[in-house]
Amino acid sequence: MAWLHADGAGIALGISALFLLAAVLMHRVIRKVLMAPAPLSSDAAAQTPVAPQESRHV
């Protein structure tokens, strides 16, 4: 296990731990958003239809 004592090993392990922590936090937030109830249909944004955008390809 000499690689643990190499220069930069602590930094690499710290960055890896930081990425794992960020992934866990993002997973929790995304699950919370997806599990939230749908907005009420009486919401003003739900009543306003969105018109399709015209394509400007020539």
C-alpha cells in the first residue's frame, strides 16, 4: 500500500470523497423533487398554453 503515501494521494482521495458526497446530495434533491406532489391544475402557469416556436431553418 505504498501508493497511499505517494504525493497527491491525500488530495486524490479527498476529491473522490467530495464527488461521492456531491452525488449523494444530488440524488437526495432529485428524489425529493420527483416525489413532490404535482402542482394544482388551478395554477396560472398550468392554464397558459405554450405556443410552439416556429422553425427558422432556411
